[in-house]
Amino acid sequence: MPLIETTALGMRYDGKVTALADLTLDIEAGVVGLVGVNGAGKTTLIKLALGLLTPTSGRIRVLGLDPIADGEQVRAKVGYMPEHDCLPPDMIAAEFVTHMARVSGLPAAAARERASETLRHVGLYEERYRRIGGYSTGMKQRVKLAQALVHDPELLLLDEPTNGLDPAGRRAMLDLVHRIGTEFGISVVVCSHLLGEIERICTSLVAIDAGTLLRSATLSSMTEHNDLLVVEIDEGAERLAAALTAGGLDVRRENRVLTVRFGEEDGAVYDLIRDAVADLDLCLHRLERQRHQVADLFRDRPAEEVSHV
């Protein structure tokens, strides 16, 4: 059963602004990256999955449930970490996470125990009795993650979990999310516009743009090799490009980096490049087959005629 299943899902705000348009997709279990530029419709999809919005058209199912008709059951099985700061500054973290556990239906004693355990998992056990208002941005993000985890959900929805963090904080947060997905056995959907970071931790990706689906696939298939070789040399790129072109190869040059097109059967291309580099007495830094990048999906997209959020 898919984590999230949509069929011709559409969402328009005030009948004017299109957030999602005829979106049909299945999000399977694992650590899934929901990627797209700001305004692509990622947050809208999460809000629809939580039953916070009613779709304009089509349908959405979360763990086989209707988020509107079965909202209480969905929220009992799903944890949500919002993008923006929404924490009460005067509460201590332990009290807040315990309160969120009680809201999720846990008895008082179990809620306190789960809150302490969850704050330990996110690295805030020693700081759990401090007021949230005195926390750093990274600590606040961890509190938001803890309240989403405290009721042991089947699915975790994280909206821009690295928002506002410095590079070290982003790495730590992504490592924590990866551990939750691999060691805790909880499926995670990570919503982000930072493609390079998300690729580090996800097993699959769903890429959307302007409310429409670009591609949904495993990460390995999205970043598979293409039919280009990358050749990087210290100097003499123009001479090498001329030599390879004279040898019958399709070559493109950008500064000191050459890209050479080849087919699966063209094993001799490697030998031609090697020999040309040696003959010209050049310093070879890199010779490798180029991989597709997730960012390639978003390049050269046509401008939309309507506004999107």
C-alpha cells in the first residue's frame, strides 16, 4: 500500500491561484524526497495529506485513508514537522513534547516517558528542561522533529527540516532523518528545495514543478549514468578537443572540462582519450562517465501562464 496516493489531484486558492494541477502519483515506503523549487506545490501537498486543506478536484489517500473523512486516524498515524517556527517560547521542551504526545492520545505517564525518550533520540535530552525560547535555531528544529515523532507514527512528513540551519546543522539534521528512516523503521517524506542535500539520504524522489509531476522514481534510476564522458585536464583543453574531434568524436568544451558523447559499445573511446592526452603531454585530472542529476529535471522549464504556490 502506498504511503500517499493521489489521483488527478487539484488545488486552487480562491479559484485563481493553482497550487496543484491534475497530480497523480504513488509515494511508496522508505525515505522519500519531495523536491521542487519554492512555490512548486510541496507544502500544499503535505497540507492536503494531513487533511488541513480540502482538494479542489481529484482525491488523495494517506496510508489508505481519506484525510478529510478519516482525519483523526490519519493524524494518529502521521507525524508532521512544519516549516516555520511555531513553538511556544515560554514552555520547556519536555512539557511541550509531552503535551503533543497527550494530544496524540497517549496516557499521561506514557506521554512523559515517550517525550524523554524522543528528546534523547534527537539529541536534546540534557537540554529538555530549558525554555524553548532560549534554544538555538537548530535546537528548535529538533524540538519540532521530536513532537512529530513522539507518538511513534507510521509516516513522518517533514517540511523543509533544514530551514534556517548552517551547513553543519543541515548535515546533522539530515543524518538524524536518515537514521529515523533506516533504524526506527518509520517511513519519511522530506519536503525540500535543496536537491543536493536531499539526494544524500533518500531512497526515492518525487519531483514536482508548478503543481505538476515531473518524475517519481528511485534515486538510483534518477541519477543513472548517461552517454557522456567527462574529461578534465589542467591546461590544453582546446588542443585536446581539436585532437578528439579529428579522431571522429563528438566533443563539447567548457573551460578545461570536455564532454565526449559515446555509446555503450564504444569502449575504444577511453583508449582514444588516453592516447590523445599522452600524445599532447597533458595532465589528466578526471575521466569518468557523467551521471544524470536531479537538478536536470528543473532546467529549461517553460514559464507558466498562471501563478503557482
